[in-house]
Amino acid sequence: MPLGRWAPLRHPDIADVRLDDVLQALADPTRRRIVRMLIAEGDRPCGTFGLDVAASTLSHHFRTLRAAGIIRQYDNGRQRFNTLRLAELDTRFPGLVDQILHAAAADADPAPR
Amino acid sequence: MPLGRWAPLRHPDIADVRLDDVLQALADPTRRRIVRMLIAEGDRPCGTFGLDVAASTLSHHFRTLRAAGIIRQYDNGRQRFNTLRLAELDTRFPGLVDQILHAAAADADPAPR
């Protein structure tokens, strides 16, 4: 994630998070997989998700999740870490993320690792 | 909805309905409003939703909902009716549509009529 590494990372206030953005962000199996891995294993750097997608695509996915208010990103040394804003999201849209991940499990998503 | 009125209407089998399409279709306040009106008042023709959007835009919204597997459309005389596939959707993604509509109620969606 070389571009913009040192630019300040913008995160929407939870009160400004829009349902449309959350739904659009989660309407993608790779982004749902990122969310599931964060739930299962906690904070982790961008490069460690083991997803078979181009770096630029992955970068786009993380940006989309951050802009939608689903993850928070922070730099630690040379790594950019990701953390899920699940508790915040649950105050705003109770149970929604969980429900979508459950629906995904019924769909053709790859199994969580 | 003049264009394609007499073309056969395609509806995906519920087994082929994709979560990504459902989420994208519901990531729009006008489309969620259509769904809420169908829940509250049952089947109704396209022209009777009283939504303040251009006919072509409305047409696009109905097509999006139909392609995503959320509504079924049928022609009756000169009118095209819409019916919600909620029972089918609930067998595939239990509770999902309801959860999204509840989340929308917590957001800035217009109140249901």
C-alpha cells in the first residue's frame, strides 16, 4: 500500500456512516472475507490477508471498507494495520454486519479460514 | 414503463439469486422505499408508488430489483404489477431484507408511508 502511506487516513464519524455505503462495501465477497478475517483474528496488516488479488485491487478494497466506516486503519512502523469498527457499527445498525455475513455463509462465499 | 412492455420478463430462480446483487439493490433509499411499500400495501402497479423520480429512473429501479431477485413483475392489462419475493428471499437469506430495512429506519431514509 505505497501510495498515500503517510497521508492522514480519513475515517468517517460513526454518526456519518451511511447505510448505502455499508451495503455497497459488503456487496463483495473479497471485502466480506476481509471482514470475517478481522472478526476471527483481530487487527492485522494489509499485506497479511493471503488473498489472491492484485495489490491495487486489495488497496481499493481496504479504501472502500474504510470510507464506508467498516474498518479503521492505522500505521505502525512500515505496516498499515486494519481494525474492524464492529462495536461502533452495531450501535448504528444493530446486527446488520453479522446478518450479512450469515447470509454470505448461505451463499457461495469462500469458507472463512 | 413503455419500453419492453411485451418482452418476456426474466426473473432469476431463487437459487441463483446472489447476495451481492441483493445488497447492491438495497443500497439505495428509493429502492428500499419501493420494498417497504410492497410490504405494507401488497402488489401494485409501477406507476402508483408516488415517488418523486423520473420515469426512466423509476424504471431502472424496478429493473434492478427484479434482476436482483427481490421483486417479481407481471403485466395485467396495461399495467405492470410488482410483487415482493420476500418469502423466497427469506428461505435463501433468512431475515436479511428485514434487517436491512430496520437499519434503514435508523438511518436517514424517508419514513414509510
